[in-house]
Amino acid sequence: MNDQEILSDIQDALTWDVRVDARNISVGVENGVVTLNGTVDTYAQKLDASQIVSRIKGVTDVVNNLIVRPAIIRSDEEIRQDIDGALRRDVLVDETNIMVEVSNGIAILNGSVATIAEKNAAESDAWLTPGITDVINNIVVTPAVARMDQEIEEDVRAGLARDTRIDMRNIDIEVVDAVVYLRGVVEDFTQKWIASDIAWWTPGVRDVINKLTVRAAA
């Protein structure tokens, strides 16, 4: 697909997806790399826009420059209290060691959790809070049980092999100090973020560095 065809498909997808108000979003495409500019009402819409675009055939990467301008302005303290409440209610999160700060609508998360999945869940709770303009996730992952790098690598490899959505023949996996590095080539941008998701949910992982390249850009 050429850039113009990709652009047309993206504009249609953003226009018809009820999760996003695309009236103030501009889209640029160059060699399959999509750049989003403009404004949205919520941080959730900003992330949804990236997800919608990443599913379009021919997209090799997404640069999300969208600025969040909430329709309703709330105080930092109100936002902080709501995030604290969301963390307490979330069964995926142990909020005991998480500290939340909010400055000018930007949530800053500090502390430690046992898994990357828990770190991501805490971030999700933050960006779903009304009034948020950005989220900075400084939470450190400290696995409850330390595992050998080889064990982690084997589990990540097995997870990728089981998932029918991924062709892992050209994916290289390396684990150093519980950090997973994904390198190689995949067929589309969706496979790239699915691979990250599988690695995130592997026990013992502290972080995931995804350097996979989409074939169209290789």
C-alpha cells in the first residue's frame, strides 16, 4: 500500500471509531510511518488513536504528538484522589508501594510493583482518570521471585510460539538481568505490540525493550 492509501484508511478508521473524536486530529504518512498531530479531550483518546492507527495495513510505526486538552478542568488534588481510588479498587494492582503526584494535570507515578503487567495496569488507571493531560510512569518492577534469564527467555519464546497471530521465525529474543530485548522483523505493527504484550506478562520480567522492525520498513 502507498502512503496515500494508508492515509485514507486511517482517516476513515478515526472518523468512524466511537472511542475518538477525530475532528481536531491531523494525520501525516511518510513511508508507512504515521504522525498524529492536534488535540483530543482525554488521555484515553490519545492512546486509543495510536491503537486504531496501528491496526491499519501498511503502518510501520506511529508517532503520537497529540495534545490532551480536557473539556473539564479539574484540580490536581481531585485528580490525585481519583487515581488513588482507582488503584485501590484495581485487583491487578497492589497500591501499597505506589506514590501518585499530579502537577498541572500530569500524573507522575513512583514506587515499585512485582510485574510489568501491574505497572501497566497502574498507568491505565491513571490515564482513564478525567482531567489527566499526561502520565509519567516511573514505577520500578521488582519481581517477587527472581528467575534465571534463560528461564525467562524460554517462557517468552514459548509464549510467542503459542500465539497464532505472530510469525516468530524472524524474531530474536535476548534476556539480560530480567530485561527482555526483542529484535528482528515482523509482518505488521500489530505483531510488534502483541510481542511486547506477551513478554510483559511473563513472570520475572523487569522491562521489555522492543526493537522489532515492521517488514515494510526493513
